[in-house]
Amino acid sequence: MTGFQCDLFSQSAVAPHVAVPAELWEKLARSAFRQRFHLNAQDMAYLREKGLPLVLEHGQDFIARRLAPAVPHKDGRQTPWKGHPVFVAQHATGTCCRTCLAKWHNLPSGRRLTAHEQAYVLSVLAHWLEGELARPVKAVRSRPVSKNSQPTPFQAPGVEG
């Protein structure tokens, strides 16, 4: 039997609409650790290809399975560092584990997250991902290629190494 991605995630439309206080972004901006996180080229390509609504559906599922339980499996280590735009967003926004949710968002541990709290977390992730989509793409500077250079076997033509 073959499975499809849509079989893994809910089919409900995801439109986060919970207000995220501006103070949160000010707090996160003061954290050198949280400011380090940005989507790499692969995650950005995935986000652009799949679109924000589908990526947020994935996020909704990740929140429900990995964060919402009162005592999540592997709490503190349940969110990978890379591999999906939502994972990066979770680390950037302090929504990666129950300890960070308590510290950054005042959502206490030891009890299941309510539907409203899960929607809030999704709104935080959506806001951060929208910001990443709006970030200017850094231009890749290449060195000038001399007319006489020959590419090596591991080098693309026109790229001097």
C-alpha cells in the first residue's frame, strides 16, 4: 500500500488567528541563541514549494503530538534541530519543548495544552515563518573566473576553486 503525505496530516484548513504579543518578539530579539536560527536554503525551498498553509498543517500536527501532552515523550529533546521549517521555527521562537513554552510563553508544564494554546503556538510559528519568507535572499558572490582556468573534476565549469 502506498501512502501519501496528505494521509499523515489532518485535512483541516489551518489559519492561525491568535494574537501574538509584540513583547514576545522583543524578548526573543534579546536572545542571541534564538536570533541564530534562520531557515537554510533547503528548508526555505521546501517552505516555498509546499506553501505556508501546508507547512502549518504539519506544524499543527507536530504541536498536537509533541508539545500538547501533559508529559510529552522525550520532553526537552522532542524537536529536531533541522529537517523541517517548523522545527527551526520552534527553536527560534522558544516553542520547542514544555520548558521553553513555560519560560518564553508562560504556558505551564504538567498539563495538556488547550486548543487555544495550541492555536497560539501555531500563530507564533506562522508569524516567524512569514518573517523568514520576507527576509531578503543573500546574494552569492562568486570569484571572477580567469580565461585560462580549467575546471577540476569536482568543479563546475566556470567556477574557479
